[in-house]
Amino acid sequence: MILPILQYGDPILRAKGKRIDEIDNRIRELAANMIETMHAAHGVGLAAQQIGEALQLTVLDISPIEDRPSTLKLDGEDADPKTAMPLMLINPEVELHGETELGVEGCLSFPEITADIERAQSVMVRAQTLEGDAIQIEASGFLARAIQHEHDHLHGILFIDRMSSAAKAASSSRLKRLQKETKRGVRHRETLVSETAL
């Protein structure tokens, strides 16, 4: 089922997600709906907060992205980042590694707004799967960026919090308009979603 994606100005986007102690049918159904919602919106990541649930759950699928390479290891084994998608991460803990780099990001909760965001080049993630198994992920490139963006969502941090002051100033009128529209209940149809939307 495709769910509505909350937009900037909705207070739940600032909520820290609760740890998921029991992975039951509701959580599995929620994850499946999140993947369907993410694909329908042409996004590459979606956090539970973005569909109104303050939980430690995120889904990712970077397979449509051709021009921003990634590497992936699952439990120490090399994996193809394209065929390993979608990833569903429950209660993820993320360690940042390597240098930082700037890269363009957008967000499904911020239609038509993008900015260069500084992120670590690689990450190590410990999380649970939908089956409740522990999984360890090492990622670099665009997948590492997507994981960091979604992990921020799970803690109520938005990509605008990581914008440079100049980028934030340049986007301020659009951000104010989006907040007002959200308060009035106006929803943007996904007319043009950048492929960097997370």
C-alpha cells in the first residue's frame, strides 16, 4: 500500500524513533508498504518518520542510480549494491569512516529542494533484518550517503540541518512556503522528484 509522505513542517519528522523490540507482522507490513511508497515516489530511501511512525526503521534501494557508484559488504562478504536492494534496516547503529565529501542530496519530505551536503565517504552499520537476524553492512559511495541521510531521519535530524548557511539562506523562502503549506494541509504531488531524493 502506498502511504502519504509527510512534508517539512510536520512535527513527527523531528521525532526520534523508538527502538523496535519485537519484529511482528505489523512491522513487516509497514516495511513492505514503505518500500512500495519509496518506489512510487522515485526515492532511494525512506525512514519511518516520513510516513508518520516514530520508529527505528528505514528502507533503501539505490539500484536505479547509475551515475553515483557504491560499494557494499554484507557480514564481511562483498555484495553487489544493485542486487542486494532493497535494504530494510531495523534499529540501525551507524559508525562513520574515512574522509568527508560533498554530494547533492534531496529528500522526499522536501519536494524540489536539493543541496550539497557533507557526509562521511563510508559507513559501518549494525542492524536487524525483518527476520530479526543481526546484520553488519559496510558501504561507501552513494549508498553510504543514503544510509547516513536515513539514519539522521531516525533521530529527527533533517538534511537542511546539515546544509551550509549559504544553501539554507538560498532555500529559506521555499522552506517557509513548504512549512506553511504543510500547516494548511497542502500536499505536493510528486511532479518532479530528483533522483537524489532520499
